[in-house]
Amino acid sequence: MTTSLNSVKKTLVVGLGNVLMGDEGVGVHVVRSLEKRRLPEGVECLDGGTGGFTLLEPFEAADRIVLIDATADTNPIGTVTRTTPRFTRDYPPTLTAHDIGVKDLLDVFYMQGGKRDVVLYAISVDPHQPIRMSLSNEIEHAAIKVVDRVAAELWQPSFSSGHGPG
């Protein structure tokens, strides 16, 4: 997708995860919180749920994609990692099958010469957590940090249209 110098780049912020699985749904919780904030022009928030090819159309329509997801890595619970993944191998391990569809989807974009900027905020969670619809205290705290970090990044002149959150 190309944009003229005067147009605003479209940024898609996607929260991934299953909210029925507790901390695994942290990405969706983050996006729901971001939707309540004033965001720059051109930013769209999307509850990506467990992902898959239903995200194909929104991904294709975006110039930039910000993904938020839980990860079952070796970092302490609540660790927030920001990366710019390029291929499937660049993604940290996630907890459910949704990572396969999103990873494959982005791989297809890149193999077809897609030039989308992709940022991934991964939040380390305990893979052996009880099933619940709420977040644990550690992950709730991490989610608040991610909401603040993503919102601040979206307002950066190099990322947004250059208008601050005033």
C-alpha cells in the first residue's frame, strides 16, 4: 500500500489471544484499553482474537501493524519485549495455535514483497495458569505498561502523522 506525503499512514493495532484462557488473552485486553484512549488519526484497533486468515483483509489495508500477544518464553512473568519480527523464526513462542495463522500470514506478505512495518509487543506469561477470564496481577500490571508504551509510540512524530496528543 502506498501513501502520498500528505496522507496519514494507516496503523493497525491488533491484540491477539483467547480471553477465556486468562493471561493468554492479554493482547485483547491491551487493545480494548487502547480503544478507550484518544489515538492519532489513521490508527485502528482490532481484537484479533485467535487470529487466522480473518485478519488477512485488515493486514492488507494497513501500512503498519502493531501486534500484542502473550508469550511462553524463558523471561520472568510480566516481562514486556518489543521486537520487529521479519519472519516466523523471529517470533517468540506463544501459547495457542493462533500464532501459526498470524505468522504464516505475515510470512506471505513478506514473500510477496510486502513492505509493512510490523512491531510485536510480547508479554511473558505462565503457560500453566488456571482457566479464567481475568488477568493475573502480574500480567494486569504488564498490560498497563504495554498500553502506555504503545500509545506513546503511536504518538511519536516518526510513527504518526506528526500531531501530538494535545
